[in-house]
Amino acid sequence: MQTPRLEIDLAKIHHNTQTLVELFGSRGIGVMGITKVVLGNHQVAKVMVRAGINLIGDSRIENIRKMLKAGVDAKFALIRTPAVSKAEEVVKYADMSLNSELAVVRRLSHFAERLKKIHEVVLMVELGDLREGMPPDELEDTVHEMLSLPGIKLAGIGTNLACYSGVRPDKQKMEELSSLARSVEDKFSIALDVVSGGNSSNFEWFYEEDEVGRINNLRLGESIFLGCETLNRKPIRGLFPDVVTFVTEVIESKIKDSVPSGDICQDAFGKVPSFEDRGRIRRVILGAGRQDVLVPGLTPLSDVDILGSSSDHIILDARKEQLEVGDEVRFRLNYGALLAAMTSPYVERTFLPL
Ligand SMILES: *Cc1c(COP(=O)(O)O)cnc(C)c1O
């Protein structure tokens, strides 16, 4: 089999998805399955649907289009607030989008009317993380304007925390979102279908609070693929942490010094490196590097140490492992490493079947 490659275990994705759908569902919270980290892979999306997901969210309209074409049977939401220039495609391919700019919603309305579609909009509210979302005091006016736009249905409101600034989605933030939902409903005499409280970082809030209020949706990616919450990256009990494995191959294995010889200047990335003297060691070179993966996001699954990397190489201290040329070395990945490896054109993907 080719290396480097990602091995993606579809049975584990099924298990993690089903477990989370049941857990959150038990208290009235629906899960939007987020596929952006697997670039909208249709096999993964189909497994998520089989595990109980009926709403799939992705940040890229290209990915949504791909999934539609592959026959993924779900409703699709664009979760990165759309660009004006993509409004037509968004209406064409996505059933729903998250939005924070009225100018964009107007364009969505224009195309929805033209394409004779109803496009659902979730208005994003900024609650402290300072990425997307309107200040809460803009919400009423925005809703007021939106309700008169043809082709647009106000599906609900949402917020996103712990992504850019790491702000915790705690009881107070979630109560704030609930109360905004209630006040919009009261003021305009409408019912909001969706009150979307956040992402995988909301696990702790869900676990610790008795009341979920009006929150009835979470958008989950990382907890499905890495089996953890994302405030402290603690494993979630009952989920597989090892859905995806990065597999590399030894291209050189030799006993060498651990400290270089000669005058040390900048390395290939403009840093002056420093070295720990481990004496003479078995230095193993793997045929994968920074063009393939985010190396600091890798954790070896055998007893070896990553010493460093360059564009095309990862260098290991093999310690007591007998690694020969042609042997495979396997790693767990964090979110950044998974994202980089999925996005690299050099990394193969193999799927372990359901
Ligand atoms: C990526 C993303 C998510 C999913 O986040 P995870 O931490 O992977 O669960 C949810 N909402 C938005 C807006 C996102 O961009």
C-alpha cells in the first residue's frame, strides 16, 4: 500500500456519530455533522447519515456540491458565512447557510427568488469569541429586515465559540443565546426551528448543565473524528479516539550521531536549530514531511521520538524499535495534522469498511 496515507475507519466514524447523536438527542439537541476536515468526503458523509445524521454542514460549497453529486442523502448547510460572490452557488447547492451580513442575505434572496427556491438562514450572533456573528443588539433589526425578503426563511439563530479566541461556551453564554431566541420569537411571533449553540467545545456545557434551554442544535466535527471535546481535548467516554491513522514509511535507517557536526546556521525554514545530545542513536527517516502533514500534530503509536522534520522528511530517534527500510510507522493526528494531511495532494486515503 502507498505511503504516506491516512487510514480512515468508517466503522469507528459510525460508532462515534451514533453515540453522539443519541447522547445529545436524549435532551432534544440535534447534531449537524460537520465534514470540512474530511473535505466533504462522500463515504464519510454517507456513514454519518447511516448513523443518524440528517443535516450535514461544511465550510466549502465545493464540498457540498461533491456530496450532492455522490448522492449523499441529507440536508446541507454551508457553515462558513458565504461570500457575496458565491451567493448563487450557495442557493443552488445548500439548503441552509449561517449568515451575519444582511447584504449577503439580500443576494441569497435574489438568487433564491430567481431559482424558485427557499433558502434557510441561521443568523449568527457574536457572544465573545470574535469570529463570525453580529452583535446581539443588531439581531432584532436584522430579523425585521430579513422577514420581508422573498425566498428566504429565517430558520434560527446560532453562535460559534472556542474557535478563534478559545472562549468557553458556558452556562451564561448559552443562556444568553436562549434568551435571544425567545425574545426574537416573542417580538415577531415566529418559531425558530434552529438554535445552534456551537461545536465540539460545547460538550462540557452539555455534560455539566441540567438545562439546555432553547439550544436544540450543535455542529460537531472534531468530536466525531477525534473522539474528544475541544476545550481541553479530553477524550469523550465511549468514543473511539483513533478513527484516523497517519501511516508513513522508513526510507533510511542508520546509526548516527544525535548532534550535528560543523558550524550551525539557519535550517530550511529560517530557524537556527538546537540539539539534545542523546549519544549515537538509530536515526530513522520517514518519507513524509511538512508538505504532507503538520508534524507537531503527530503522536507516534510506537515507542519512537520525533526529532524534527523538513518539507519531505520526518526524522525519528527509533529508540529500541527495530525499524528497517520499508517498514511502516503509524501516528495519531490532532485536528491540525488531520486537516493538513487531508488537504495535501501527496497523501493517499484508505477507508476501512463499515
Ligand atoms: C468547523 C466548525 C464547526 C465544527 O467544529 P468542531 O470543533 O470540529 O466540532 C462548527 N461550526 C462552525 C461555524 C465551524 O466553522
